[in-house]
Amino acid sequence: MRQSSWQLFKRKLFEVPFFMKLFHWEFWPFNVVYFPVFVYYAFLAVRARSVFFFSAANPTIEFGGMLGESKGDIFNLIPEKYIPTTKCFPPSSSATDITSWMEATGLAYPILLKPDIGERGWMVKKIDSLADIEQYLRSVKVDFLAQAYVPYPIELGLFYYRFPGAKKGRISSITRKGLMAVTGDGKTTVRSLLKSNLRARLYINDFEEKYPEKMNSVPGKGETIEVEPIGNHCRGTTFLDDTGKVTEALEATFDQIAVSIPGFHFGRFDLRCQSYDELEKGINFKILELNGAGAEPGHIYHPGRSIWEGYRDILHHLNVLCNIAIQNHRLGVPYTSFKEGLRFIKKVKAYNRLKESE
């Protein structure tokens, strides 16, 4: 179909990364998007009579999982059958420490290395060789997790909440993650294929730095190359709304999983699975991470979704978070005090400064 002059103009405009970001709110800075949300948060804090009310939502997770929580500590709450083989290492570890652990647990490459405390894909890396481990150890300055790579083809962010005392919860959001990939024609480099993708242009400099050999490769005709293996929005992943795939059977499965995690009421399961049918049955899937009070329902970033729809869903989840926290508080769960909360935030800021020094 022939494009109109306006469509052609718009496409040319969006080829400039600045305008692509400007007219697509999913790429706006966090503080810009969330400024109106902070106003609603203040209202909820007054209602709950605590600035840090969220800390009571998931009482077994540090700070409720809003920020600065240990992934390793959360994994210790989840039944082992649901998670990949994982171990926490200090930054002073050697490559031999990691390869010895791999041998002892029967793991082969690839594996994942990622900080025990981190967010938005920071320093998460797929490791394919001893050289990759050694390179990672040269830059990491904080405790990190080594984790078996889960090869299942579907990666999801599944948001779940359940009110205290309730037998059933709700899956309020499913986000399917479309990893950055290209399909070859047998003669064009990965770099050129990415340049023809408007979304990929926003991240191409990062890909050039991280994957120079891959950028120069020429995939065969019909061959699909996964450029970025980590499913994070700030690393080029497209977040797609699959909430319509929620079924009673799927919710029943996650009721069983959530109830088996002590003190968990609100958050997002980041997981990989073989298929939706098998996920409903609770088979052939692994939980990669469990995020608490600070988790977002990722479906809001589905391309073309309006910011007003995004705000509707963000505020709904924030309201649910507050209601769960208030109910837990009435059952005897304490809120983090103002003094303790400030102390914790100060600790997180110190950790972030250490991150930024790398």
C-alpha cells in the first residue's frame, strides 16, 4: 500500500533517535514519566500513615522489594524446583571458583552472571566462555549471582498480587519480551539489518560496543540472530501485552507458587517457559527473578499504548500495593520507620555510587 506524505514524513522524523524518543513515552526518563505518580503516592502515604507503607506488602523481602533488595535472599524464599541453579559469589571470586561450581553442579556454558542487587539489566551478562567470566570479574565490584541459563523460548514478566488471607490472587499483567533480533537475507550484516529497524537505532551504539563481532556477521537467508540475549527494555527488548492470555488455570497455578513463597503478596515473576499451555500446568518453566513492591506491570510499554493507559495501570497497582500493606499492617506487620527508611535509602545510594565507579 502506498504511504501518504504524512506517513513518509513521520517515518523520516522517527529515524532521528531524538524524535523517536520524544514521541514515544516508553523511552522517556523514569522521573519524567513518574512525576504525576509521585503525587498519588503522597496521597497513599497519608492514607496509610507511613511514607514507607510499601515495606509491609512483602514482609519477608527487605524494604518490601521496592529497591535495594538481594536477589539471592529472595531466591532463598522460592522453592528450589521453580528456579534455575544459582549461587552468590563475592567480587573477590576467581574464575576457578565459578568453573568449579559449574563442574560440581553439572552446568555447561552458557550461564548468566548478574549483580545480587541491581535493576534494569545493569551488568547482567550471558557468559559463553572462560574468557567471558574473566572479563566480567575484572569489572564487577559487588556480590553477584551465577545462574544456569534457561533456554526456554518464551520470556515473560507476570505480575501477581494476593490480599492477605485470600486463597486466590490475580494475575494483573503479562508482558511477553521480544528480544532484539534480526533475520538475515544471506548478504547483509547484522549492523545494516539493525540500522533498518527504527527501534534498534536507539541501541546500536551499545551493541557496537558489546557485540562487535556479531555486528559484522552476515546471517544466512531466513536465519534469525538474537542480538541482545537479556530481556530488558533499556537493552532493546520490546514489551508486548499478553495479559489477554490470563486464564483461571494459570492463576490457580500461580496461587500455588505464590503461597509457597513466605510473606509474598505483590510483585512480578520474570520467567522463561516452553509454552503457555505448559506454564498453566506448572511445568517446563523457571523463575529468573522475583521483583517486589518496586515492580512495574511491563505491559504498559506495549508499542502504541498511550501514556494515559499507562498511568491508569500504574496507579491501579500502586493502590493495590497500598491496600495490601495496610491489611498486613493491621495483622501486625510493622511499617519501616521513617528513620530506618532513610538509613536504608542512604545505604542504597552508597551502593549505587560503587556501581557508578566501575
